[in-house]
Amino acid sequence: MTLTSFNSMLRRSCFALLFLAGSQGAAVAADGWASVTEGTVVLFRHALAPGGGDPPGHTLDDCSTQRNLSNEGKEQARRMGAEFRKRRIEVGAVWSSQWCRTRDTADLAFPGKRTDQPVFNSFFNQSDLSPERTRAAQQLLSAWRGPGVLVVVTHQVNIAALTDVVPSSGEGVVVKPTANGVQVVGRIAP
């Protein structure tokens, strides 16, 4: 077996596990916007960026080497922020991974509010980083108390590792910080 075929097999196995985890997590929460209250966190998967993963050799400082938001994804991101404003939900902070598609989602939805948090960077092609990144993310999230709501724009693998929910592009998973991580309390459809 070549390294390329092994990596392909590993990636397919991870997707299957994420799908199964997401189907279990879906039964846990269904409140939607009613669950977005003071001190909660909304973990958004970045808006629509067609494809999966990133091309070999991609770099964080060059968006042309990454998978990026489509025009539909850009509109989806704008609608995210518009819903918060329409519902008068105070957003205390917006954290993002360093990938262009997450930064762009955050900037289009919540202009001028984004702060990069590398702990939310994707580990899609580096599954060995999952335990360390997930633990560090849990520590950051467990400290959030507001004011307002914390919005985190990240990737499917990160959200699944934190919540057992596999979100669609642009979907939000609403969580309450706990001493040991987070508790899923709702989901926001894209």
C-alpha cells in the first residue's frame, strides 16, 4: 500500500466516523436561536467553500493556495451576521481559525470583530493534532463567560471533536462552556 492510498483510506475512515458522531449529536440539541443566550458560544463551520480539505502545499498566508468561499458562501456569511443583528444578540467576541475561508466568514458576518485563534485551525490532514487542539480549545471555551455571545468560526473536524456534531457549511452549534469543555444546547441551520 502506498502512502497516498493509506492517507486516502484514513481520510475516508475519518469521514465515516465523523458522520456517525454527527448523527448521535443531532439528537442532543434542536433549540436553534432560542439557545443563543448570554455567555453561550456559537461554533460556526465556515460558510460554503466547495470541495474538501485543501490542496497539497497550501499555506495559511496565501489564500490562492486554499479552498475559499464561493459567492454563495459569501452571501451565507453575510446572512449569519444579519441574523444576530436582527435578533439583537450581543456578540462579545469573534474568534476564527487562520484559514482564509474562516477569516472571510467571520469578517463578512461580523466586520471588525475577528481575532485569530490558532487553536481552532483545521487538523483535517493532521489527525494526530486532534487531541492537543481539542484540549486547548476546550480550555479556552470553558473560560468564556461573556459579556454577550462568543462566536467561533472554525472547521467541521474541530466542531465534531468538541461536540460530536458534524455541522454543514455555515451551520452553528450552540454550546455552554463547562469545567470540562462544552455542552451542546442548540443548533442553528445555515
